[in-house]
Amino acid sequence: MKFKKPFSIKKEPYPTDAKPRVKNSYYTFSREYPASMIVKTKRVRRKKERIRSALRIAFAVVCFILISAIAYFFVSVGLELSNKPADEVGALSSVSKDEIENLLETDVLRALYMPERILGNQKELSSFIRKIKRKDCNSVIIDFKNKSGRTLYSSQNENAVLGKCAIFDNETVRDAIQEFENNNINVIARFFCFEDETASSTEPEFAVKYKDTDVLWLDELSEGKGKTWLNPYSKGAVSYLLELINETVSFGVKGFILEAVSFPKAEDISTAGFPGEKSAGERNKTLLRFIEKVKAAVPKGCFVLAAETCADAFNGNETLYSGSLNKSFADGLCVDTTVRPEEYVIDKKSHYSSLMTLLTGIAGKQSSGSSLVPVISIDDYTRRYVRTLESAGFNSYILFDESGNY
């Protein structure tokens, strides 16, 4: 059958208010995939990525500024606390000024001197710790810088390295100090200052010279041959000593005993010249100024004692000190009781009454609040000596035997 007209579907008019059909999902190659959505999605993604990048950059800049500010703050505070310029701060220093309590203020100082050789022998070290406890002492005294100028540890100072001053490596020293700390024993550094033949020979600019020459001066009291000395007027020598003191602090010592804060010991000092000296009247002030610098360089709770003999502390000594060290910035005096004025003879049977009078007289010449710590040589009367000191109000003392036989 043939139709007159082709079959056609009647098209209904599209309603004007009709809504486009929305699929739940589209496929990329679908005819109905909204191309505008692709463009819009890409644009939004790029915008978010730019915002994230900008935020990351801003965050990195802020972190850098904060880290720089914190670093600057701690460096500034560290330099201020040390009271020293940056080039004088020792590389080993790591102790805060508030970390150590002053032993002389919080407790008594009762110490044994230990020869430096014992530190390197574990068996002898353990035996010495037992001696300290048997003697009812709470501290040990070790030479961190001895009278020849050698240091107990390995210093980073250029002159100390050049002079081969180190006796032990730093790890050995720290291990020994840790053992003392484990046994509640305080470590006190004995430190020889201007008596130093090593540094004065290594760096001639630091040394005492023969008058009006560049020849290194030698003392006459040394055994075998004369020794050179550091010049108290030399800024380089003072900076050298302060740097070693700053390094010693890093080992956690609780105090310093400053030996040889003096001009040289010699039968004839008249041949010695001290470059930088304007008049002999400045000598005592120069030594006291050095002690002041040491006290400013150590942590707040780390005490400083100046060492003198009883004779020099009582009567003064013009050759060594142009007076005495009684009234200095140190926390007190450490006095050798074996060297006394002639009129003060120890009568051991009468309980050292003459010596107690001498110590009382020295204490009266000191600044108010200054400590006085006697150094006692070991003998059969030591126990009686200690009881007499304590009865007279001298509760701090040091027992001394150069060989360490107690």
C-alpha cells in the first residue's frame, strides 16, 4: 500500500518555560557534556593553585623572618650576658650565667687537691673519689691551667694549639667530670694566670721583656733554667687568659682559684720591663682590673677566689702585687697557711691559736662579705687543725698534697 504522504511525527512546540534536562553524570565525549563546565572547572582550579602558591611563599617568608629574629635575639642576649665582645667568646662555652649556684653562698667548700695525672687513670680516679668521701669533702680541685701554661683539656685557642698545651682530650676530661658529678662532688678549677712560660714563649708580644729590649725576660727562681712570664699589661695576654677561662667554664666547673695573679717572682725584678706600663703605681690596679674581668666572664653562680699566701694577705707584697689582692672583685681569698709572717708560729699542741689569730686578722682586711678559704697541708695534726678552724668559724677549707697522698 502506498501512502499519499510520507509518514511524519508531529512536533510539539517546545514550551518556553521548560528546563533543560540535567544528567547525574556526563562523559567527556557525550554530546550533552556541558563545555562551559570544563572551562569553568579549569579556571577555578588554576585560581586555587595560584592562591595556594602565594600562601606557601608568604608562609616561607614569615618563617624565615621569625627564625632570623629568634637567632638574632639569642646571639644578642648571649653576648650581653658574657660581657665580652664576640671575638672573645670561647667556642666551647655552653653554660648559662644562671645555671650554677654559688657554692660559697649555698654551702661550705671542703676540697681535696687532685694531681692532673690521676684524671687519665680510671682506677686511680675511682680511688680518689673514695678518698674525697672519706675526708668528708664535697669538692675536688684540679689544675685546668698549670704553672707551665699547659691546659687540662684541648683548647681551641690558636696560641694554645700552637704551644701544644693540651694534656688530655676533651672527651677524657668530660667523662671524669661526669663521674665526679655522679658522686655529688663539685669540680673547682685551679688556674695559673701570668706565670705561663708556654704562651709567653709562643707569642712574644704577650711576654715580659728585658727593659728597653725585645728580648724575653727570664726569672731567676725557676729550677734548672729561667722561665718567661706573661705581661699583665698586655691586652693580648689578658684576652688569651679570659678565653681559656671561658672554655673552662664550659666543663661545668663550680669555681676558680686564680693563682699567679701577680707580677713575676724573681730575686731581681729591676731588669724586667712591662710594655704598656706608664708607672709602677698602676700595678696593683692592673691586677685588680684583671680579676674584675674574670669575675664578669664567668657564670653568675661560679665563684672566683684569688690565691695568696697568709704572709702576703696580711702584710701585702710590693714586688708581686704592689700591695695585696684582699679587696678585689673576687668572692674571697684562698690563703696558703704554710707561708706566714714570722711572728705567727703554729703551735699544734695549743690548737693552732696563733694561726687562728692570723686568719682573723686577714679576714678583717678583706671586703665585707668576702670569703676566706685556708689551704691546709696534710700531716698527722690535720684532723685537729680542721676542728680548730671550724670552731673559729672557718668552715670552708682545702686539703692540699701536691702528690695526692691523703
